[in-house]
Amino acid sequence: MATTGLPPDTAADVARVTEALAMITPRWNVRIMLALSGPPLRYSQIADKMPWLQNGQLHPKLRALCDAGLVQRTEHTSRHVTYGHTDRGAALLPVLPLVVTWAEEHLEKTDRPLPAIEQIEDSLTLLTRRHATAILWVLKSREEVSGRALARIVMPSSDGTNVYPPLRQLVADGLVDTDGTGQPYRLSEAGKSLAPVFGALSAWSAGQPLAQAAQHPVWGRANAVTVPTRWVSNQARLPAPAAPVRAGKTTWQGRDLFSHATTAHPKTDLAAGGPRR
């Protein structure tokens, strides 16, 4: 991520969350993570769960997830290789129901029930737009900010007018509001409601239990109990903690996110407009 005018701790926090989103947003990554939510699987077993993937498409995806530290490849023998979640990958899964909850509340309703996996993919498309995370972070911190001030904070080394395309997209996506040209920008109700998602992603990327999300300095609840230690934001790409704390046992399983029959050929790109699908 480009250098910003944010305080160092905040900038590192935003960078880590942006990186976490970049790990899971690429096409099919979440579906692969959910396919691996049970016992480790052989390559052929994973491929059977994803019949729409053509030959040669699955292997680079698995390799990228292994490189990201979310999936572990175990070679039992030269002919027996399995793939399963790392502890870090397993700890990330409880964030996904938070995304589904937000999507069901704030994305445009469709004429058919959507599987939760599609709700997740639609939501991630919005959150990974260029500069979106940093802009939403600043607006949550400062409530109302002019476009010019946002440009100085989010992209200080760039031409100030470069902030307006992503801002206009966030307005079109329904995450940011403004009263018109030249007026300040602020989070919409949908943007404010991303608090549990961003708080959980921040906690996960910092190697903290997801319960810490409620005390996040930007996205946490105002009446939450203060964390006894300062919220530490290390730079991105640090090695995962040796023994990360997993979230408590949840009542949902990965397969539950495919709550409706998944089509053989899932949709590819979202139309412009985000929440209006």
C-alpha cells in the first residue's frame, strides 16, 4: 500500500487489513477455504468440490493460499499429498459470517435467495476497491471530511484529484454519503455497519482473538471495556504467531455458507454499483 498521512499505527493497521482482504478476495479463494473447512483433502477431492474450475486453475490458487499462510500442504508420501487449513486460516473463517450478516442487511435484495458464499464475494468486491479501506477508516475516525483533506491523508504524494474516482465509487456503492459537489464526505449507515467486519479483520491480522474486535480504537464499540495493552499495529507480512488464539467454537460450519444450491458456473463479475448489484 502507498504511503499515507495516517499515524504510523493506524497506517499499519489499514495496511494489514488491506492485505488480509487481498488474500481472500481473488476469485475462488473463499470457496476453496470453505471446501477445506473439514479434514484435510487430497487435490482430487478439492477438485471434485469445484467442478467449474478448469484443469490447471486449482493448483495456482492452492499455492497462493499456502504462500499466504492460510492453507498447509502436507506430503505424506510422494503420491499422498493433502491440503488443510493452517491455524491462521482456521482462525479467519469466523470472520466470514460477519460479512454475510452485513451483506444480508445492506446489499440490495435480489429476486432469488443468494447462497452466503455469493454474499461474501459481493461484499469483498466492494471492500477491496483501490483505497477503499483507507478512505472508510478515515471517515469512521473523523466523521466528516472534505475530498481535499481525504486526499492529503490517504494519498499525500499523489495529485489531490486522484481521490475523487474512488470516492465516487464508494458513494455509488452505498458506503459513503455526501450532500453534493464540494460538500464533505461521511460514512453511510452501511459503511458504519462494517464495524464488526473491519474490527474482526484487524484483530485477526494482528494475531489477536476476534473478541478483541469490540475494543478496536476506530471500529470498536464506544462502551467496550478497554484493552489492557495498547493496540499494536505491526507492519504487514510479519510471520504468523506460533500459537494464535482461535475464536470460540461456533455453531456454523463452512458448508453452511453454501446454504442454497451453488450453481455449476458461479457468476463472475459484479455490475457497477455494488450494493445495488
